[in-house]
Amino acid sequence: MASYTPKNILITGAAGFIASHVANRLIRTYPHYKIVVLDKLDYCSNLKNLNPSKNSPSFKFVKGDIASADLVNHLLITEGIDTIMHFAAQTHVDNSFGNSFEFTKNNIYGTHVLLEACKVTGQVRRFIHVSTDEVYGETDEDALVGNHEASQLLPTNPYSATKAGAEMLVMAYGRSYGLPVITTRGNNVYGPNQFPEKLIPKFILLAMRGKVLPIHGDGSNVRSYLYCEDVAEAFEVILHKGEVGHVYNIGTKKERRVNDVARDVCKLFGMDPEASIKFVENRPFNDQRYFLDDEKLKKLGWSERTTWEEGLKKTMEWYTQNPEWWGDVSGALLPHPRMLMMPGGRHFDGSDEISSAASVSDKPSQTHMVVPSTRSSTSTPQKPSLKFLIYGKTGWIGGLLGKLCEKQGIAYEYGKGRLEDRASLLQDVMSVKPTHVFNSAGVTGRPNVDWCESHKTETIRANVAGTLTLADVCREHGLLMMNFATGCIFEYDEKHPEGSGVGFKEEDTPNFTGSFYSKTKAMVEELLKEYDNVCTLRVRMPISSDLNNPRNFITKISRYNKGVNSPNSMTVLDELFPISIEMAKRNLKGIWNFTNPGVVSHNEILEMYRDYINPEFKWANFTLEEQAKVIVAPRSNNEMDASKLKKEFPELLSIKESLIKYAFEPNKKT
């Protein structure tokens, strides 16, 4: 069997989990190989994973994106790359359901850029493409023989579909242009350094914190797990002995149900499985089993060395010794995590920097970590952080957002630009460098929405043109925009009658056109559906614990001489504002009814006001017809279905419970 000896290897995504173990192993075993690592340092990457290699003269790190053709071509030429080991990818299945375009961009387009660079330069002698067992799709539960390398590809989720698509490109470039390609398809991998969105590190970290272990569905799903060092050895064997044009499964026949994994973790920590395991809603299309035939790789001389018990114990010991390796990972430990997938989304401490520069170094004989630096080498290491750019400083919601950021220790700045002025928004983004943008700016009317009826162009400029411009600027810069919108775009109708308990859902078409304000809000919401970087939060009749604020709905109606008595959905800001920040952390997008579950009538609120605040308080009602005589534009009355938000945040209180807890109890005077 002919063997292959590389000289200059480019490893993509090697600040991530599996590739870092491969890079460290090659540096350790073959110090005469030059290893160039290209990684954009996404949320699941960490330069500390490469600590064992950082002092080697044959190691070099470059921060960059495989989707940048100029950068990839430059590296291949200047570093004399003859071998590529392509690991870089978005890999978390849960994320792929909510952000599938990002998976297409990274996993398919990024691979295409690398292949095209290999074709153009004509110098690469091996291109090892790292794929997944999930491209085969689900294996029958009673199958005795696993999928072999010639089995049909039947992916069942957006992640595996993009990996299968990338494989097709690799195969096509091998056949059409003669590129020396090899593809691997691997089982699940576990071990030290893995980001805790994955099952085993998640279970270990939750157990370390004394929390329950969430299992999707009934936990009967079967998976095969390989220890990371065994997998790194497999790539070492394939690099040197793999045949061009071939596919190799990297697998094990030792399968485990998710239930069994959870119980084994409980056993390691001395926990009672019955009390420590919680079954949660299954994820979409959660394949029951992946089973591989690994005989082809074994014929090259590889075999699994680490037993499950030994590997799990090593992994547990590493996480207990390195609990802060990944910083704040609370979002990843949720039953259904969705991380914000952006370049540089997870930063590293200053202690991890080896060298910094703004561009690729021209001194290949030295060790380099080529990363942008904004602080001196003597500065205090910083924890991974958020930074919000907030629009709507002078408004009630924008002001409250700033105060909440201060309370939570989140860095923020208010935008200086006007929403309709694209150049000023671009200047804000470039100077602030935010991780998220919150938009609470817009026109609601002075003193109320009646103003909009006589100032229609101004209302359009702010509520439609301005909001769309900000969304477009954010999309251009890969930023998630949290957009505070309104639920006052619906009114009770035959399908949603008052008092029925049937609320309007996120996908329902707005039916309230009584006010021009509501028209502009419905219009811009429809247009924002075309932007995949926007999270629209429909706020209704906002309430806070500050009963002196004239924008507070409680304050408003308590000062009216008369008021209607209609049941409505409402938003208690003290409870829901922190949730909006958590939604940003979870990368939630689309439209959300941002109200507390249920409805409450004006009279019920005023009764609470009387009981908690002023026992002498009295009020009078009038009908909607009587109200219409004293206002210019009709008002919206409706019930919003908050089940989507409640499902994401089960602790969310009903509107009446939330009113008492957050608005009336803190202000109680009677």
C-alpha cells in the first residue's frame, strides 16, 4: 500500500473540537510538517484548544473565513500548501433548523471556495473532506450491518443536507478536474475541549452544576461514540494511507441509547438518575439511529483504542478541571440551544494570544497567531462579552433597555444616526462594533396615535423606511436585529371573538386598519419577513413597575375620566425585557407575540390598582361607540396567542400573575 507524506498542511476549523485534536497530534508526532490553521473563531471555536501546539516553530494560526476566496488563494500560494484537511463547518443540528442559510453558506459555499482554490493553484496533492455519518440518514433499528461507504445518501435535516451537498461538490471536482480528494464520514465524537451544545459535555456540565439532564423525546435514540484521540489517530492514518477518490467511515459498532449516556454520567457524579433526568420535547426529525460499517478503515490499520468507560471518565475529569474553558455557556446548556452563529462570536482571554497582526504574516519560519487585537498584551483578560447598539434612546422602551443593560453588566451604546439615514447607521455600526442591534425607535404619536393620522409621511419615514434601512444595514454586517414592534395590528373578529380564548398567532395576517400607525406597523412587519436576521417582538399595551411613567398603560387608564372595558393581551416589561435579551443570546428570529399569556380587561387592572394602590380610587366606563366620539383613530383590541413564547420560556407568567408580581406588589400601599 503506497503511503503519502505531506509537507505543508492547511487545516480548516482547527480551533474547533475534532480538528484541534488532529492538529495537536500531527504537530506532536510529525514536527517537520508545517501546519497552518485557518479558523474564523466562531462561537464553538477556542484558541486555547491549540495551546499544545502554539510554541511549535512549524505551527501557524490565521484568523479568517474559508468563504474568502482571496484569503484562501493567498494562503495556498504563500504557504506552499500541498495538503488540505477540511474540518470547518457548522455542525449543530438544532441550529440548522433555525438558521439553515448559514449552514449552506459555511458548509457548501465554503467548501466550494476551497475546491476552486485547489483547482486554480494546481498544487494540492491531497484534499481530505470531513463529512458526517448523518448524510446516510436514519439506520433501521434492527439493521445488523451498518452503512458502508457506497450506501445511498439520504440526509434528513438541514445540517446533514448541506454536508451531503458539499460531498457532491468534492466528488465532482475529483472527477471533473482530477483533484486528489478523500472523504471521511464519522460517528459522534466526544472528549476534552468540546463545546457544550453537544450531548456529553452538556450532560457533564449540567451534572457539575447539580442540574437535571434534559433528554429529547423518550431517549431511545441510538448513537455511536468515539473518543477524540481515537478519531485524531484515524485522520492520521487516512492522511498517510488513504487512497485518492475513496470514502472512509470512521465509526464504532458499540452503540448507546441517549438514556444510557445520561445514566452513565449520573453514575460518575453519584446522582440518582430517576431524579436527575428530565424528558423534554423532541427536536424535529431526530433520527433514531446512525450505524456505520468501519471495516474499510480497519484494513488501513486503524482500530478504536479507548473504551467507553475510560473515555467518559477522562472527559469528565477534564471538564471538572476546566469548568470555565468556554466562559458563559448558559445558552448552550438549554434543552434546545440556538447559538448566534457569527465570526468571532466567542472570544478568548488575552492569555491565549501568542502573536497578533491584522494580516497574514510573511515569516513562515516563525510561530504566529494572526488575529486582530484591540488591547495591549498587558491588559487584563476579559470574559466573552455582548455589546448592544440600541436605537430609541429618548423613548420609554429604549431608555429601559439601557437601564437593563447596566443592571446585567452588558456593554451598550445608543445609536446616533437617524434610521432613515443609511450612512449614519453604517457609521454607528462601524464605530460601536456591536454583537446585536436593538431597535425601539419609531413614531407612535404625540401624545398618542391620533397624531399619525395628520403626519402620515413622517410616520412612514420612521416606521417603514427607517426600520427597513436598519434591518438591511444589520444584514449586511451579519448582525441580528431585535425589533420592538406592536401587536396593535389585530382586532377581534369571527375567528377570534372576544372572550373565546382564541388568540391571533404569529402567522396570522393583520386585520386591523383603523389607525394609520397600525397600517405602517403591519406593512413593515410583512416586509421584514424577507430579512433572515430580524427578530420581531410584538409588544401590546406595555406595563412596568414605574407607575409614574405616563407611557405605562396602568398609569394611562388610571388617569382617564372614563375608559372602555375590553379584554386585551398586554406586555409586562419587567418580566419580558430580560427575555428579549435572552432571545438575542439564543439567536431567535422571526415573529414573536411578545405578550404575557392570557388577557386582562381594563376594569380588572383598575380593580388591582384600587386594591393595591388607592382604596379610594373610582372609575367609570364608556362603550366603544362613545370612545369613538373623542378619538380620531380607532384603537385595537385583541388577544394574542403567546404559546410560542411560553414554549421557549416555560417560566413566563400569565398576564394577571405578572401584573401582581411586577407592577402591583412592588408598589403596594394598602
